Amino acid sequence: MPESIPSIVATAEDHMKKAINHLEAELIKIRAGKANPQMLDGIIVDYYGSPLPINQVANVSVMDARTLSIQPWEKNMLQPIEKAILAANIGINPQNDGNLIRLFLPPLTEERRKELVKKCQGEGEHSRVAIRNIRRDAIEHIKRLQKTGLSEDAAKDAESDVQQVTDKFISVVEKHLASKEKEIMAV
């Protein structure tokens, strides 16, 4: 087997791992009834004209299972943080007491749980599509090598290796989705 085939498979596997990491990051942002500081990771605050993530202008911590507290490092950042949370449209209204901002996560209704499961399924589908695209690119690369002298048997073996890696990562996506759905639907 030429040396470039293992590198094609390894590159495809590396890209698929990145797709899984992205899925994990997106699933963390979807709240499942429990307070999690990473829910706020995508929120950008205007810090004196510079856009910064909320965790770089304030300390975000969990007060209890349904409450997050945001303690800004500068008191005058309370308003911009509050505006950023409202603009992010995460379904939580911030409570500003002049020193810190509290986010009370309301209990999820059955309808909202189903919406969140659908959102998770959508993220899972994005990951599956990304993984399939990586597989397609790797197989195209193998076919180009076949045109330049790679034997047909070696190409078929390489394609089956790529497919095995793809199947492994698709099953990882399914496991992540199943566990997140279980977490969301738990009352």
C-alpha cells in the first residue's frame, strides 16, 4: 500500500474528530434544564467597542441547578452583558441586582423539550453531513491516486478503511444525540 493512503485515512479521521468536537460544543450550548456556564459561550459582549466573549468580561458560575450567576469584573459592564444576553435570544431573562446578573432557568415544558430535541437532531444532521463530506473527499482523493497508478485492490481497501472510519464516527454522533435527548427529556 502506498504511503499516502494511510495519511488520507488519518486526515479524514482527524477531520471527523473535529466534526464530533464541534457537535459536542453545540450540544453543550443547548440547555437541558440544568444550569451550565458553557450555555453562554456563544454570547459576545461589547466591551468598550471590542466584541469579547462573556467569559472574558465576567465570572460565570453555577449558583444551583437552575441558576447561573454572572459577576462582571467591572460594575459598568452589567448593562452591556445584560443587553448581550437579551440579544442572544437564549430564552432566559437576566435579573440584574446592581452587583451581579442572575439567570434563572425556567423548568422546561414538554413542548420546549421536544423543540430542543429537534434542535439537537438538526445539529446531529449537520455533523453527519460534515462526516459524509469528509468521506467523499477522501474517496475522491483515493480515486485520483488510482488514476495515477494505484492498484484497484489497494483503492478498494482504502475506500473500505475510510468507510469504517465514517461508520465509527456516525455511531459516535448517534450516541451523543441519544444521551443529549435522554438528558433533555428527563423531568
